[in-house]
Amino acid sequence: MIASCLCYLLLPAARLLRALSDAFFTCRKNALLPKSSSSQVEGDFAMAPRSPDQEECEGLLQQWREEGSSQVLSTTNEDPLADKGLAQSSLGLLMDNSGEQYVASEAKWSSAQLSDLRAAENLDEPFPEELGEELQPEVEGPLWAAVPVQTGPQYADCAVLPMDTSPLGEQWQEDPAVVAWSIAPEPVPQEETPMWSFEGLEQLQPPLMEIPYHEILWREWEDFSTQPDAQGLEAGDSPQFQFTLMSYNILAQDLMQQSSELYLHCHPDILSWNYRFANLMQEFHHWDPDILCLQEVQEDHYWEQLEPSLRMMGFTCFYKRRTGCKTDGCAVCYKPTRFHLLCASPVEYFRPGLELLNRDNVGLVLLLQPLVPEGLGQVSVAPLCVANTHVLYNPRRGDVKLAQMALLLAEVDKVARLSDGSHCPIILCGDLNSVPDSPLYNFIRDGELHYNGMPAWKVSGQEDFSHQLYQRKLQAPLWPSSLGITDCCQYVSSCHLKRSERRKYGRDFLLRFRFCSIACQRPVGLILMEGVTDTKPEQPAVWPKSVLEEDTSALEPVFPRTIGTIQHCLHLTSVYTHFLPQHGQPEVTTMPLGLGMTVDYIFFSADSCENRSRTDDRLVRDGTLKLLGRLSLLSEEILWAANGLPNPFCSSDHLCLLASFGLEVTAL
């Protein structure tokens, strides 16, 4: 900064000094040159001794050279041709031959004198060997570099520095040149790698080379088949029927377009259905599960593309679209070479006239019989119940989510119940729109929930609305008895009431309901007709007097109700621990608005260990259904490195869940 200021101040002074000195030297030359003849001038340059006039003239030439070396500050923002003309005029006045003062040519100069002049010029004005050479770091002040100044042929006799033979010097050899000096332009900094700066964070430098998405999103397979269970027995000690199950929310295209603000971070090309469909099918081919449970399956895409493609892969598919005007639903696909279908039960959560169940979410429950290879002989395997659902998203309506889950559990209880009252192995999976350790999650895992007085937003734990003044709270009973579901999440018909507790309906009891009290009232605006409408009907004598006052609510099915508590007896446990001990971070299955959370689950029927730790891999005691392995999930940090979800590698806003199970094979 200081050097720049000095340049702006000294440049005008240098130009003024140069003009004055040129005028002064011109006047002196005009006064001195007439005193000597042309022959004397030639002899002065060729022989010695020299007269005072000759010495003065030669001194003027030397002074001009010294002046040129001392006045190095040249104007960079002015026209360089003006400075070049000024230097040529001053030099031309000294060497001009008008008036027959002297004639100088290279032939009349002795080689010794010419070499002396060149040596003196080199000593007075040190010049680097290469014109583009960097100056030494200890030199202070502005950087300098040589620039050529074109001259005419009449000045070829002046001292000229030897030109470099480098490619840069070859550009200057087109015309004779006298080297002058100019302020070198500031060095252009080399292009640096762009830095990403965020407020409150340190600068983040992008990687030097692009890392493929499949390396960033690499997921390990965790094998439990050789690990001992809680009783110390290895999982492979007895024959097993092994299979794999995948649960995947594949993101319906209609829903993505309706909520396009959630996907602004994605390139439009990777959001097209054709691109996403190819990626999804490649993922199905890669993992090749035996059972496939899908959520957010758009109906037209299912019938036109997904179902035909999955059928070619060897799957048999069942689909249930959401009720109302919704265009997506749930699908369960299985390989008929591994399973035989026993029954399929779609579940609709919408109940007309019931505000608690006025949403269009659905579920799908299948009962599958494993097909054992013939080589095992006379053996049997228990059937498998598979349930798939997508629960309501609204974080404020936890009461609706609990009621929907109660309906699904009641259907699972009915389908999976065996003749002896027990249940066959169960797998429940899907998008439950609830985070781990939330009341809804704990209800599925622990089998019991005290909900009376609980804020509705707290059920799923997705968001915190405690700051709001008005909060919907759950009241007991959560649903009316007319729904036909008990507080144990069972259908009333499945409660197996004792015969003595069942109501007996005889002919006389039913005849009591032929009439009602409204039949004894005259309608408004009734036209009086003699013998027809002119009399008021009287209550028949055979009617019991208590029938009009009888409470009709007592006619509803009678079953025990608990106060503010719901339960189930399916003994479900999550496949995943929801924590990554190697990273010290929670697992993530989706990233809405860049916030990672877990809302997708695979539950299976197994008994929980008594002493379980959050970092343990084995949290359950294997029963009939054993967990043999699972596909690890990722952390929020890793998904951030891949630009979130969806991305070019993963074409949904959810990660797929994959687990391997084993069913006990018993000999007959």
C-alpha cells in the first residue's frame, strides 16, 4: 500500500524532472557543438587526449545513461508510446548530426570503445540473465521487469544490452531495442481450490477427487448366524429354514411432486421416475430378498412396471391401495418357490363416522407357509405371518397412530393365532412415522402403554410441540367399543367369551324392538283424515313398560375395558438397535429437510434378553424365529456426505431395511 502511494506521488515529479533535464541538456548541446568541427568530434571519439569540450560532451552522454537508469519509475497507466517518444527525442538530440556536428556509425567506433561502453552500461544497470527471472526475496519495494522500447535505425549505435536467446528474448528480436525499465505487473496468484464457508463453522475444503457414491454409502452385512444366543447355543445347531426379508419405502412419485420443497437439494434428473425405477430394480436384484415389503407404491407404477418386473424376478405380489383419492399403497411380494400363501388380509384404517379413524392409511397381512426341501424328510415348519403398513405421518395426531396400530395388531393377532391359542412367528415391518424410544415404539416392543393424559404429539416423538398453548391430549377410552377391538388389541370375536357370559337372544326379546317411542308421536303437518289420522295411537298392552326407558347402550357387546392402558401379547422385538457403536451415532433411515431420523422398522416375534445393553448386537433370545443377520444402517453424517436422500445412488428418501431369519424345522 505504501509503495503504491509513493508511486502515485513520485511519478509526476519524475516526469517533470525528466522534461527539465532534457530541455537543459538540449540547450547546452546547441551551445557547445558549434565550437568544434565535425572532424574534431570524430577525432575526439577515436583518439586521445581529449579536450575539455569533448569530455563534457561525453559526460553528457554518460549522464543521460545514468539518468535513464535512475529514473526507473515509468507510468503504467499512461500510453507507453508517449514515454518511448520522450526517450527517443532526448537521445536523438544528443546524437543528431544536423549542422554537421558529428557523424557516428558502428564502423567508426572502435571495438574496444564499444565494448567499454557496453561493459559500463552493464555495470551501471545490473540486468538479470533471463528477463522473466524472479527477483530476490530480500529486495524491498516494487518488483521490476524489463520491457522493450522500439527505436529507429538511426539509434542503432547506442549501447544495447545483449538479448537473451530464450523464447521470451526471441519475441523481442523482431526489432532493435533499447532496454528500459517499468514496474512489473503484480504476479497473478495461482488458482486455488474453492473453499466452502459456513457461518459458525470452519472452512470446509472439498475432497481432491470425487468419491463414488457406492463407497460413501457402503453398508456392512452383520452376521449373527455363528454368534451364541443368550443360552450359549449357536444359531446353527438345529436345522433351519432360512430366508431374507426387505422393507423399503420407495417414495411415490405423486407424493414427491406434491412436496417438491423437500427435494430442492436434488438434481431434477435423479428425481425422474424412469431413473429411480431403474435404480430400485437394481437394488432388488442385488439383495434378492425372499419377501419384499414396500410402502408408498404408486398404483399406476405398480401395475404397469413394478408388478411385471417383480413377477419376472420370481415374485408373487399383493397390493393394497390407500382408501379415498390417494394414489399409493402398500405391497407384499414373496417367492412362491420358497413360500405358499395361506391367506391375505388387507387392513383399512378408515372408519366412516369415527373421527379417530378418518385417515386413508392401510396395511397388508399375509400368512405364508415355508416350503421345506424334500431332502429333509418328514419335517414341519411353522407358518409365518408378515404384516406391512404405512402409518399416518402427522406428528400432532399420535392418537390416530395408536388407533391405526391397534387395528393392525388386532388383524395380526387374528391371522397368526393357532388352534391352541398361541401365535405363529410374526414379522411386522413398515414406515411407522415414529422415532425409537417413543411411546408408540415402546408400545410395540414392550406390549403395554399407559396413554391417559398423554399429549398427542408425544406419541410418535417426531417433533416437540410442548411450547404450544393448546395441546391435544389422549383420553380414555381411546376408541369406542363399537370399533369391536379390545384394549388388548384383539377383535371382540377373538376373545372366546365363556358360554355363560354370552347374551341369549330369543323370539320374545327380539319382538320388543318392533316398535319404538317415536311411533307413538303424531308427525308434524299430518293431514287429519277421519278414521285414519284423527286418533292418537296407544301403546299396546303387551308392551313392557320398561322398554321405552331401557338403555340401548347395554345392547353393545360386553368385554372388559382398562382405564387408559392398551396392551398386546405378540412379543415383538426390533431387528435394529438404532445405534452405531463404531461411529457413536444413532442409526438413520430417512433425512427429511436434512434431519436424520429412524422411522422404518422390522419387528419380529422373540423374547427380549433380561440384561440387555444398548451396544450389544444380540438383544433377543431366539425362539422359533431366529435373527441370522441384518444390513447395517448409516449415520446422518455419512448421508450428509452423499448429499442426503435421494441421491444418484439411492433413489428414495428412505434407506432399505434387510434382515435374514431362520425358522426351526422340527421332525414329525
